[in-house]
Amino acid sequence: VGPENSAESSAAPKSAAVGFEVSMDGKLRIIRINKPEKKNPFTLKMYLDFAQLLKDAAEDQNTTLVAVTGTGDYFSSGNDLTNFTSFSGSVSEAAEEGKRNLKIFVNSLIDFPKPVIGVVNGPALGIACTILGLMDAVYATDRGWFQTPFSALGQSPEACSSYTFPKLMGSLKANEMLLFNKKITAVEACKLGLVTEVFQDANFQSEVWPKIKEWSELPINSLVYSKQLSRQFDTEILHKVNDAECERLLERWQSEDCMEAIMKFFSKNSK
Amino acid sequence: VGPENSAESSAAPKSAAVGFEVSMDGKLRIIRINKPEKKNPFTLKMYLDFAQLLKDAAEDQNTTLVAVTGTGDYFSSGNDLTNFTSFSGSVSEAAEEGKRNLKIFVNSLIDFPKPVIGVVNGPALGIACTILGLMDAVYATDRGWFQTPFSALGQSPEACSSYTFPKLMGSLKANEMLLFNKKITAVEACKLGLVTEVFQDANFQSEVWPKIKEWSELPINSLVYSKQLSRQFDTEILHKVNDAECERLLERWQSEDCMEAIMKFFSKNSK
Amino acid sequence: VGPENSAESSAAPKSAAVGFEVSMDGKLRIIRINKPEKKNPFTLKMYLDFAQLLKDAAEDQNTTLVAVTGTGDYFSSGNDLTNFTSFSGSVSEAAEEGKRNLKIFVNSLIDFPKPVIGVVNGPALGIACTILGLMDAVYATDRGWFQTPFSALGQSPEACSSYTFPKLMGSLKANEMLLFNKKITAVEACKLGLVTEVFQDANFQSEVWPKIKEWSELPINSLVYSKQLSRQFDTEILHKVNDAECERLLERWQSEDCMEAIMKFFSKNSK
């Protein structure tokens, strides 16, 4: 009975955003990352498009709740590394555009007023993992795993993970992910507070969607005001963290550390 | 050997606060919510009386530690919903009085200088659950359960739970309680950090009280100063959170969301 | 293959700091608390020496990562209580010197820019336990245990534990340690977030060191900048907490509570 099988509203908004599919199921809006053949990576344009999709969701009076999920086996493999290699301009121009789009993308999640729920249907890497810390609940299949290999790629935390991960799991656990590239299972992520609940993969879609659908019928004002109260002291901090992280990534993306790591990655994968 | 059986000080302060029973066991002061036939709900007056009881405890030089518990099967069913229906004045007057009393009640816990321990002898709902986040330790019987059905009642978080719950359990877990009305067991609450330790119901009274009694013999200055240090940056924030939450509830209590939900509750319970 | 067995750099810096042994293994710098016959306690001078060792590590361009461990069965028994009894001057002079040295010691950890990892080879008491909350990762043998008996000794939290412990484990769990002297096992500490991972004692040295060694080969800039980002809002708070805690200890160390507790400790141990 998940949205994959159910009769979704035929009046579902048609998205012009390539790489996403948007649908409505009652008052629940589902944003699906939809490039399964490439493991749902984020291109530079997709950062902006996602921000626009959230803006639409915020403004639509018929939307109470937003769920973000992926098509196929992956939730998302994260930042599309060809963003670095296929850019037509200079390295510094690529870094500048990357920074600008990332900041807008992350701000759209920080400022989104309605509850947003991650429905993590498979592995979540890099930016697809870090954004979970900005959501309001995260449900994951036990087939999923989570990794943010920042230092392995000569980079540094993004999507406010340098703030949300220590807050969720405590600094001594968070640093294994943030500093030391640790890969964790969905069950581990749940113990650490990065996932709200884990489901067996066979039942994932059938158990998660009815629950979320039911919540979308709750009084929207109570949901929005409750989220607002719980974020009231964090929003300002999150914006500062996003700024600082983006500034640092601008430097990192132009560093030798990063270039060497990315070249190593592609040479390894091309063998 | 719990206070229910032990020979308590015959000089125990006699409380004029209807709905509470106060007793001393050495330097341990026990505040018992005492309306077991109604599941220990909080009437409007009880909010003010509880604040006064804490004031007495703070001023009494013979009191080192305060424990809060309930008589009977429930810790407390939370806010007495007849507060809304039996009030003689207008809805807005009822809401104003509710807000005023709630703010004083919550402030009394924020500002209480000595350690206060929740001895949760059964289910803790709504305000009886949220206040646990303001205590210094919480011991629960495994028969207890915990729920804050704010959005189901068209309401929003109180007793600083919009701040303490995410801090205790991480935002991704807290929102299931704060936004989505999740009911959790004592064991789950313990994993989430809302309960310090869970005991088998059969041994609950006999194991918890001697432990707390022993702690009431520790040097009071070390206890008070240690609590002060660990609260030094939170106290100001907690007051702001309390103000914002009370302001929001004033609006919520007068909203259609809330009235519909409460009418539904009473019509369901009267069938 | 731990540093105890491996061929460490023969150019290892020779420490003039009595009570410590410093060695290099590639880019990993190991600071070993080295008074095993006395369970590795901290004398007044060792607080200053440790701060100097961290300064050396920060300045050495060949050091990427620092590990702190103990020689023998204990990580460290904490503050050497003879600091109080063997001091030649007055009680207030001893308290003043204790405060000065403690503040410098704790500040050196707050401000250390590279990752520092606790390799907890046995019990960690008092200051040896509280400093773990200022580290970036903590690995412990399952033979270890942890205790901060502040109120039992008439004292109060130090090394920012009044801030880091509630942040790591939630206030309702932290207070059992901070207020009520609870002793916990390594496995419990790991569940509470005070330890990153626990290892069987038989495999502890052989499993922990290769992992840390590998991390010391990661790009130092990514490590340092990532740590900086995750600490950016905490550093200022941590300094304020350290100041307030030291000020309080200055009072506590001169209090009757503390003197009675310490006399009781020595008379018990001398029987």
C-alpha cells in the first residue's frame, strides 16, 4: 500500500526538476530522487531544484507533510563527483558554483516550516546522509548504510552535520563519521539517533507509508508550531554553521588534498 | 522499606495543597501526587500548589533532595481536561489562567536549586511526562508508559519539552513524541534518555527509595553547586522556551483544532 | 602490533615531563601516563606538563593525531589526593595552585586543534574520566570502569564535565555520575556516549592501534578543519564552563565538606 502501489492523486504536481519525481497522496507530498541507474546522485542543478521543490511544498496549502525518498536500490549516493570533473569553467568557478548551490539547498531544509521525513530506501552517502540530520524523522530499511567520507576525499562536513551529528549522537560517536570516514549500518545509525526507526527491507514500504500518511492528517498548525518551537534556538545557529561549512568547502574543493583524492577515486573506479 | 512502609518523620509538613501529600524521610522530601481515584491529574490549582511545595522544599534547610511520585497505579494522567470544560468564565479567560498557572509551575522546576528526582510509579502522560525532562534523575517501573499527544489534541509542547526532549534523545527520536503522539514504554524511554533507570514493578519501591535516601545524606553544597554548574547555560534558555511554549498554548487552547479534539475526546469517553 | 611492541621512531621526542612518556609512530604521537606503580595519578606538576606536551604536539608539523593512554593496569586514578596533603603552604595556597594548574590543563585540551584520542587501557577516575569528554574519540578495554565521585569527596565537576557529560549522555543519565558518584563499566560508558567503542581486553592493544595509526595518514587539513567546524560554537562555552568550574573548586577545596571527605578517605585507606 505504499505510494509505489497506491493510486496516487492524478493531480500530482508535475515537476520540471530533472532527477526528481513529485507526487501527492492526500496531504502527503512525496519527493522522489529519481536517477536509479546512477544511484540517485545530486548534480549541481539538482541542489537548486530540490530547494524549489521544498518552496512549492511550503506554499501549497494542501501539503501537510513532506517525505523524501529514492527510486531503486539507493536512497542516494550523494554529491555527483562529475560535478567537479565535467564543469566547463575553472576549478575556482566550479567551487564557487558548488558552494552557492549547496548553501541554497541546505538553507531550504533549515527553513522548511512543515515536517519533512526521510524514507531511506537504501544506502545514503555524503550529502544524502548529512541532510538526514536536518529532517524531522528518518525511517530506514535495514539494507541501508550510511557514510560521510569527508577526510578520505580531502573535504569537510556539510549540511550542518558538524553541528547536527554531535547533537544527535554525541561528539565521541559523531567524529568516527565526521573525521574518520566510518561506514555504519541502519541499525547502528538508529542507535546513534541518526535514524528514528529501522524496518526489515521486505516490509519497509508497506509499513512506513501508512504511518506517514496517517500523520499527514494531523492538525497542520500543531505540527508547524511544534516544529517551530523545537527549532527556535537552532535556526540561527544552523544558518551560521551552513555558512561556515560552505566557506570551508570552497577552500577544500580547490585544495590539493581534494584533487588528489578525487583523481584517486576515479582512477580506482576506472580500472 | 520504601516510604510507603517506613516510619516517616511524624513531624512531616502538613500540606494544605489538595491533591498532594508531602512527607520527610530524613533529609529526603517526598511530594506525592495523591488523587489515585482519578489517575492523579493536575487541576489548575495544583499547578500553583506544586510550585509552592517546591518553594517550601528549597527554603527548608533540612531538605537535601526532593522526590516526586504518585499514589496508586498512575504517576499522573497529566492535565485535567475538565480544566477546559468546567471553567466558569470564557474560553479566553480559561486559556489565560491555564497559561499563567502553567508558566509558574514550569518556572518552579527550572529554578529549583536542589536535586529533584522523579519516581515514576506508573504511566506518565502529557505534562506529567514533559516535566521529567526538567528533573535531575528519573526512575520508572517497567509498568509505566509515556505519551505527549500534543497534535492529537490540537495542542503543542509544554514544560520545555520542545527543548529538553531533543536534547535528551536527539531531534529525530523526540519528534515522534512531540509531533506524532508516539506512546513509549519505560524501557524505550530509558534508551532514549528520558528515564535514568527502569526497575521491575515488583521491586520498584524497595529498590528505588533506599538509593535516593542514601543520596540525601551527601553534602548538600556539592549537590547544589554541581546542579548549578550543569544548568548555568540552560536556565536562561529554559525560561525563554517556557515563555514561548506558554504563549503558543494560549493560542492553541482557543483554536478550533483544540476544541474539536477535546470534544471528540469527551464524546468518545462518554460512550 | 601496538606501540608497546612495534618499532617506534627512535627519534621519538624525549619528554622532560616526569610521569609521562612520549613517542611517535609515523604521524601518530602517543602520550603515555607513566606512573603505573601508583595507578597513574596526576600530580600538580603533571597538569602543567601535560599542557606543554599538547603544545608541542600542536606545533609539530609531523604530528597529525595524538593518542593519550596509560601504562599498566590503570588509565589513571585521577587527581593525586596527596596534592592536598603534601602541599607545603597553606590550604588556600594549595587550592589556588590547584585551580591555576587545572585551568591551564583543561584549556590545553579545549584549544588543541588536532584530533586527540583516548586509549583507555583500564579504569579512569575523576579528572582522568572527565577529560574524555573533551577528546575526539575514546576507545576502552572492557576491563575499564569510570567514576567521578565529586560529591562523595565534597567537590564538584571539573574538565567541563558539567557541560560535556549532559551533552554526551543527556542530563538524566549524566547526573548519576556528576551528582551521585555512580561507577559505570566500559560497556555502559559506551552506551552513554562517553566511550566511542569497547574492545575485549585481550585484543584491545592489537585492534585499537592499527586503526588509529591508519587515521594519522589522513589529510591533516581535513581533520583540523572538520574538528574546528564541530567545535566552533562550543569553544567559547567550554572556556566559560572551565572558569566557573575552577572557581567553584577553589571554594570546594577549602570547604569542610571536602576536608572531612579527604580525611575519611585517607583514614579508611590507612587501615
